[in-house]
Amino acid sequence: MLSDPHWLIRHASLASTNSWALDHLDALDHGTVVYTPQQTAGRGQHGRIWHSPQGVVTCSFIIDVRQASAAQLSLVAGLAVADTINDRAKAAAIATRCQLKWPNDVMLGEAKVAGILCEGRSTRSPLLRVVVGLGCNLSPDIESLALGENAMPASSLHAHGIHAGDELGFIAAVRDLLLQGAALLNHGRWQALLERIRQHDYLFGSYIHIIDGQRHFQGYAAGIDDHGHLLLTQPDGGHLTVSGGRIQLPAIPQEG
């Protein structure tokens, strides 16, 4: 039996790979991956629960990135996941193509197949140490995900005929692309990544509803700006730059 690669920390079961990585962050190196085949209390964006039955790969990547680039890392991580899936689809002559739903979801068709959760803290160096959590639906029974009433539709690679291979091989492929992306960020080459991210923009042209705390915005998604923020064209013709929030798609009209 082959041993695990030097960069992998494997646990038989964890409540959350992100939580464990944050608790041990000072002892972990750039490029380390924390992995478990059984995550029991995964966390998603905006406090949501990430369900992890069999067939869902869950892991966390430790990435050192320039502090000015930290907000862009979620998109770069999503691109690494999308490219990994698209490479496998292309190898199988499958036309389905992954896209990125700003700021942290990976879509196949009209359904979500992966989510990213970035959490980090400052270090003594100019770099920020970030835990990049990944949950990706390789081949789960979608009904077993126990999605909430307002949750986004979910799918899997298997449902689209895409063979992901073994979980560790999939993780290794994502890790390689994520490290390449982080290196570009750290060398000031964000624009090269941004062009590719824009080519994968799932929301572009869609009418969406954004909830950011007590603030609500509606309008047409008009792309991603040079800093990685979402551009929104409002019904009255005004323009907004959105740096965070929860997106509902299609937009649900507000009362009053």
C-alpha cells in the first residue's frame, strides 16, 4: 500500500478540516492539506452546514498569500477546482463545463458541485496564512445531502458522467493548481488569473438578489472588477461594487 504524500495530514474522522487546521495553524506549512473521509460538522459560507456523506471529498489547504491578495484567493481556489473538473471532463470527451459563482461556489450546469471557505490570520511575515476549505461532490447520493429548503440545487461529477478518480488524486490535482495560483498572486500576477476567472463567470448577465447583513441589493451581475469584487447594475441604471454577501438566484422580488 502506498504511503500518503508528505504534504497530507489524514484523519479518520474530523468535525471540520478547517476547524482542525485553524487550531494547528502555527505548526502547518504552506501547501499542507488536512483531509478526512468522514467530516461530521463541516462549515460553509455564512454559517451554513456543509453536508459530507460518502462521495463528498472534504479537505483544507494551507496557503500563504500576500495580505493584499487574500480576498482574491477564494476565486483562485474555485478556479483550481473548476480546472481540475474540466480537465477530467475533457479527457472523457464530456462537453459539460464548470463555472464559478462569485465568490466561492463551483457550478456544473445549473447546480453546485463544490464550495470554498477561506479563513485565515496574520503572521509575522508580510504573508497571511489562509485555510482554504473545500467540499466537492464527487459521487454522493444527492438526496443524502439533506439540503435545506432555500439551498442551491446540488449535483455531482458522477451525475454528469465525469470520473473524478480516487479522492487523493483529485485533491493532489487541485493542490497543484492552487499552489500555482497562489504563486501568481504572490508575484503580483493577479490580472492573468482574473482574465481566466472572468471566462468562468456563472453569474454574468443574471438578475440576482444580494443580502449583506441588513442591506439588500438587486440587479444584473455585470462581471468581476479588478479587485475581485462583484459588479452590479441596478434596475435604475446605477452601478454598485459588492465585496460580500449572500446571493439568491434568480432574484426574489422584495416587498413594498
